[in-house]
Amino acid sequence: MNLEDIKLIIEQEAEAIRNIPVNDKYSKAVDIIIEQVHNQNGKLVISGMGKAGQIGQNMATTFCSTGTPAIFLHPSEAQHGDLGILQRNDVLLLITNSGKTREIIELLDLALNIYSNIPVIVITGNTDSFLANEANVCLFTGHPEEVCPLKLTPTTSITVMTVIGDLLVIKTMKRINFDEKEYAKRHHGGYLGDVSRLRSK
């Protein structure tokens, strides 16, 4: 692979980020998170399958470290008892590029069977899908073409999902006025913990 090929891949990924649709649905999603998690003492339950699930795990840990209780729920393990983590005031954040992931559809069905009014946020590349239509808020990725030469491997789609997760985290942090002092409480060790403690003095 030559340098021009590398630059092209980077540009394609960057263009996909620039093309993420920007609208008021982000504010609506954050409103739901604030209401359920911070006002009603629930938590953010994030789920995705495969590569999308790995992005969901990262989102959950980032939300936790910035003051919003969150957990990743594996959709397959949910069917074997882990769904018990779900509580009345929680909110579901489901990540699926196709919007048709079987395990996520089954997870949603099982969750609604327990709590029929649980709010649902979906991040997807398919706004015409079942999951998009079932969501209280659907955040569209823009459905970028994968940079994978086969146009199959989740690559660009995962990039935009990560950025959308960052947008939700940052908007939530601002809404709850999360500062260095609160950050330090959750980061006892490591470089970031040291920096946050110095800033909060």
C-alpha cells in the first residue's frame, strides 16, 4: 500500500464523519438519558452484536467515567439470564448498522416484555429498518460505504458509530455539568486521575 492509498482511506473515513446527519435527535436522545439515568436513578444499557458491540462496550465505559452509569449487555448473553440487569427506569441504547440484527431484535422484544415503556435509542445505518422504527429516537450514521476493499467488513460504519457515541457522551457531560472534580472521583489511578486532581484543586 502506497502513501496515496493511505491518504485516501483516511480521507474516506473523515468524509464519512463529516456526513453524519446533524439534527435535534441528539438533544432528544440526551434528554432521555438525563431523565432516566440522572432524574430517575436508572442506567444506560448499551447493546450491539459483533463489531458494533465492541463500540458499545467502549461507549459504556466512557459514559461511566464521565458521570453517567452505563453497562454493556451482550445480546446473546441477555437471552441466558443477563437480561436481569435491566431495571424499570433504565434506557436502552442499541447499535446496529443494518437495523436488522437478529440478536438485537430479540433483545428488544425480551426487554419490552419486562418493561413495556422502556425508552429506546437506536444508532443505525438503516432508517427504514424495524429497529429504527421501534426506537424513541433513531440516530442515523449516514450509512457510509465501508473502506474495506470488499465493502463488507465493518470499518467506516464503526468509525461513525464511535463519533456518535462521543457526541452523546459530551452533550450529556455538559448537561450534568460534569467537571474535573467529579472526574477525579472516578479516576483514582493513572495519569488522567493525576491531571484531574491537579485541575480540581
